[in-house]
Amino acid sequence: MRNNLIKNTVFLLGFFTLFFLVSCVPATSCDGEGKDKCLLEAAKEQEEPQLCNKIENENIRTWCYTDVAVQAKDTKLCAYIANSKSVAFCVARIATLTGDLPLCKAIEESSARDRCLFELASAALNASWCTGIRQADYADDCAYDIAQNRTAADDCTYVNDEAERNRCYFFIAIDSADWKVCGKITDERAKYCVVSIAIKTKNIALCDEIADTTVKKMCKEEVGKKI
């Protein structure tokens, strides 16, 4: 029985050694037409950024440094990348992977910084983080999406564009059937917001909260059809 155990142990050790040798891509074997991609895989497999330097194609070399840096979660490795914008996106990927908000904010390149903050805010469902996004439309999209995902009217305050902010309040009010949220809307949608909730909840009394007599009448008629 002991001999069988020894044989099985030797077999398993041999198997895993063979598996390791086969799975690892030796850099010395990278040659010919697929050399750059081979080096890319070898660098990632061995977590060795120096192999990336042997890659001739600039785009693949950039991917290589980025992938190795992200895999190691080491922003220092991003510095090997020649293109400054690509360096910024490399750092952004590490920041989003590690949930590092200060690292995101420290990125100077706007598009990489904005994307980093968008992804972190979305993952954390924290609309306040969207305020750091420099591109106005992108910042509003960030806060709007989080507000809708959380059905949180307070998050709509982080949407700067008035029309988009009103739309944010409108849909949250209807989704939550909270007619008081309609009062935060500053355009014509406010009264139709109350109508929609009155119809949804079959609450004809809500129609009396509408000041516009024409819309109030219409509200009662529509709710009456549902009761």
C-alpha cells in the first residue's frame, strides 16, 4: 500500500511539473511572424515587464505593459509605456480594479480620469463621486444612472443639467410612487408626474394636488377609468 502511495505521489508530481512546463511560454521560443503576440503572452504568464520591451509593434507593446501592470496592480509599470495617454489609461485600469478613488482623481489626462471616476462611482453606487468628472454630459450620465439604479431622488441633485435633472426626478417619482418627488421638478412634467402616480396607484385624491384645473380634471377622469 505504501509503495502505491509513493508511486501515486511521484506520478502527480511529474504530471504537475509537465503541466507547468507546457503552460509557461518561454520567451526564447518566441520568433517569426507571431513573435510579438508570443512575447505578450510570455510577459503576462511570467509577470515580466522586460519582455514587453522586446515587442516591435508599439500597440502590442503598450498592451503588454498595461496588462502586466494591471495584473501586478503596480502603477510604476505603467511608466514603461511611451504614450502619455496610454499611461493614464493604464493607471485608470489599476485604480478601478483596486477601487482607489484618490488614484483616480490624481490622473491628469481628462478622458482617462473621467472614465475611471465613472466606473468607480457606478461600482460603488455613489453619485457624489460623479462630480469629479470634467466632461459635463458624462458627469450627468454618471449621476443619472446611479440615481435610477438606487431609485434615490437625492442623487438627482448631482445632475447639473436642469432638463436631465427633472427627467431624473420624474422617473424616480413614478418608480417609487412618491408624488412628493414630483414637487422637485421645475418644468411642466411636475403636474403630469402626479397624474402618472395617481393613475398607477389608483388614488384619485392625489389629483387634488394639481393646481392646473384642466390637468386636475383629466387626472380624475383617467384614474376613474382604473377604479
